[in-house]
Amino acid sequence: MKKFFSNWIQSLVAGVAVAGVLGTAYWTFIGLPQNSTLNKTAQTVYNSGLSTTDVASQALNITVYRTPTCGCCKGWVEHIKQNGFQVTDIVKPESEIQTIRQKYNLPSNLASCHTSEIAGYLVEGHTPVADIKNLIVNKPNIAGISVPGMPIGTPGMEMGDRQESFNVFALKKNGQTQIFNSYKF
């Protein structure tokens, strides 16, 4: 039994050391772009390691559909503009935005206050820039991604230092969903 615990502890220490080396190498060579509009805690969440020069400029064209009264939608649009996206901002009645969601078979429990289209994908709600860039660079075989509702601390929903944990869901073309990314605070 003593030998088992000794081997287990050695394996644990080796694993932690490898993870530390890999993590340090990643952050040293990849780094994160700075964004003065977000606090330091949020920078690691909302900015991807990809700079906008790593993504073809035409891939950063996004069309956002929102209602005229949505203030947080304007905040999200400003956030993605500040991160290099070219935005076509279209104000429509909710019924017309719902038609766009139906085109991608978005379940109502994944809806938010605004809908976007980029590179043939649906992007619903206050989705972080890192996840949108991941989507358009890796081109997974899905219909789109969604941050349902309006979680506090997501782009456009900033409230000081408050942040809620949230998931970014992948919407498969058959209507099923799975977690695309997860943020825990």
C-alpha cells in the first residue's frame, strides 16, 4: 500500500509539473491581446489568443440583428467592433429576428436578446469574441453557437466586477446541443 501511494504521488507531481510547463509555454508564445474596456479578470475570458490578423478580414464580417430598445445589444456590438469585427447592425422587430433563429433551428431555451450571422453560422446572444473566432477558424460542422439569456459579466452585460458562470452551447444541424465552451467564476 505504501508503494502505491508513493507511485501515485510521484505521478501527480510529474503531471502538475508538465501542466505548468505547457501552460507557461502557451501564455508566453500565444499571449492575449489587451482590451482596455474589460477588467483584467475578464480579459482571459473574452479575448482569444488569435489576433484579428490571424483571421481573414472577410471572416470578421458579422451581421447583428437586434430590437431598437435593447441597450445591452449595443454594448455587445461595441465590444466586437473593438475586437476587429466589421459589423452590419440591423434593427428589426422581434418577430423578424425569430425568423432568423428558426432558419438555424435554434431552440427557444437557447435564445437571447440578439442574433448574429457570420461565415454561415448563427451566433446567439452575448457570445465572447474568443468563441466566435474559434468558430470561424475551426469551422466545425454545426449550425452555430449560443449564450442563452443574458449572463452578468458577458460582453455587453458588464456590471462592475460581477460575473456569472455560463456556457456557450454548440447547436448541431439536427437541433441537438452540446457545450462548446464553459466559463466558471
